[in-house]
Amino acid sequence: MKSASVKIIKPESDINYMYEKDTKKIQQMLEQQNYVADSEIVMSVYLAKKLHKPLLVEGPAGVGKTEIAKVMAQALDTDLIRLQCYEGLDANMALYEWNYQRQLLHIKLEEGSDKSLQERENTIFSEDFLLKRPLLQAITHPKSPVLLIDELDRSDEEFESFLLEILSEWQITIPEIGSIRAEKLPYVILTSNRNRELSDAVRRRCFYLWLDYPEFEKELAIVKSKVPDCDLHLAKQICIFMGLIREQKLEKVPGIAETLDWARSLVTLHQNHLDPEIVEATLGIIFKDKIDVAHVKDSLAEFFEKVGVKLKEMPVS
């Protein structure tokens, strides 16, 4: 008579401890790469890594979407493979191409040899003559890489449908070689600036994370982390100024990247506070549109007054 199997259920406290330990490890992993992450980002990265599920990160340009993939690759000590999407991108450009020049050279060198036509064909249509593009690189990588599919919204819907098949099977078929299946599944990060709506099928396949422009405290923490030489008083003024700027109707709203570029520039100019003349001279670092520059120039006095008032309201630390 067979003895009944006993299923041991871990106490809830043990499960919570393991979860907190794992998420704290993710938090530390991101912090070690100077990435300031809130609980929502930590949770999304943790689950995407744990369950090997693609993570779709949407938000305005310049808020740190791409940086998540870069930091994740560094933290996991693996390679980052990037597929930059654009209009007209097709399967061949994303998967593989044959190295035709090398094939032709090899055919020339093989002229007069005793090899049969079949043997020659087998040689030139082997992996040695294959140019691996990002998706095939990710599938054949010996260690799970981080695959960044950047700005998917710039690609066509046809490419989106093709990508769904790859994300479902992690297998491709090359007629001359056969089927190739991933032995180590990649960690996948997809980004979108919402230039167009992605299909429901892509959204259902992924975990979802929305990244918006940061609140003051988070942006200040980012500046302190990325530009450690920046004076604290100056850093606060910069972050207040950027927050006020983003409330305006602009052609191109500046992101975190512009905040950091501006902070580094002001440090290079040996500034420890916002000086009206220096600010006016460096507006081209923050704004990438002449209409925005002109609009802000006309309102600089008002902005400086608001920055001064808000700074006085903040506790000294």
C-alpha cells in the first residue's frame, strides 16, 4: 500500500520574507547602477525577471525607459542586445541576413575544387556565413541576455505581428539551416513613446509599466546620484525649474536626460545657484525647439520668482 504524499505549505510569513528579500535585492541591484527606482519599477523588474515575462515600458521621451534595460543588463552581468525600431523595419533586418560578399568570395576561392555542388551549397549556407541581427543574437546567446526592443511604436503593425510570434515561441526557422530554438530565454524590455497605439495582442503578452516625468523628490535623487558634484542648492533649483517648465505648453517637453545634461553643464560652468544670464545662455541644453526657447525666455523672470518662492518653502537639508 502506497503511503499518502504530504504537501508542505510554507507559512505566509516565510513567503513574505522571501518576497521582501528578493525585491530588496532588485532595489539594491538597481541602486548599484545609480538608477533611482520607486516601488513600482522594482516590482515590475522583479516580476519580469522572476517569470521571464516581457516588460512593456511606456511614457514620454526622456524619462528613463531605455535606461531600465541598460541597468538590468549591467546588474545581471549579461549582454544588452538592442533592436532599434523604425518605420519600414522588417523580419530580415531584425533576424538575419546572409553575408553575400563573403559567400561570393568563398565561391571564387572554391573554383576548381573537387567538392560537389551540394557540398559547396552546404558550406556557404552555414552559420559561418550568417549575419545575426538582434533577434537571432538573443535567441542564440549562450547566457540569457537583456533584449531591448526600443521604440516599438515607430515600427509597422506587420512587424509587431511578426514580433509576437518570436516572443511566443522563441524559435525561428532558417530554410537553409533549419529550426533554431533559444536555449536560454532572454529578458525582454519593450519601450514605446506612444507615437501610435500598440496592439492589444502585444499588451496582453507583456507586463506593463508607465513611466512619467518624475516628481521633485525623485528627480532630485536622480540628479544627486548621476551628478554628485552638483551643489545641493543648485540641484533643488534645477528640479523646481524643470517641474515648472513641464507645466507649460511646449512643443517638446524636456525629460530627465535634459535635466542631467543641464546639471552637468552648470557644474562645468562652476555654478552653485541658478543665475539668470547663465540660464538664458544655456536654454538650448534643455529645449530642442526654437519656439520653446523663445517662450521660456519671455517668461524667465516669472520662473525665477516661482523658483525662489518654492525654494523658501522647502525645509533645509
